[in-house]
Amino acid sequence: MRYTVILQRESDGGYVAVVPSLPGCVSQGDTREEALKNIEEAAELYIEDVQAAGDPLPIEDQREFIEPNTSTRRLSFLRTSPVRNSFVSSRESVLSSTSTRQPHHSAP
């Protein structure tokens, strides 16, 4: 069985790995390779525990992906959407506070 792994780079240079279909299955590593090795071991242990308990193995739902459009027209839609949640509100706050700032370019 195959599971999706999400790797996120941490500010300290390490990586956190998560298997969303296995709730609580999280690991880390100093490199991508180490994080992947560690999350594979964590997933194996997770699945062993599920089987030992006689529970059904989690099956990964089909994944969908989005590519948010960051054009002004799209952002205007987000601000006027009748569905309000903390993400949209937070995004609005960020947009409002950064709309008059000059773009920041980080050094390579």
C-alpha cells in the first residue's frame, strides 16, 4: 500500500514528514533522506499497531491539488466570498498590511 508523505523544511534546516492518511504519523530528520527514512519506519510501526489491534488499514483518499491564483481579481473574490473563515480573514489582514509595501527580495 502506498501513502502520500508531506515534507516541510524547517527554519533550522531540518525536515518534518507527515503521512496525512495516518493520523499522528509524524517524524523528522536533518535531511530529506533521513526524514523519509524515519517517516517510513514510523508508518510501518503505525500499520503494525493498527493490524495488531484488528482495525482496518487506513486507505488514502484520492488527493486533489489546487494552484491558487494570486491575481488581483482572484484576491478580490476571496475578500467578498460569503464563506468566512480564519484563513480568509488572516489572508485579508496580510494583504491589507502588505499592499503598500515594496516587494522584498531575499538574497540567494
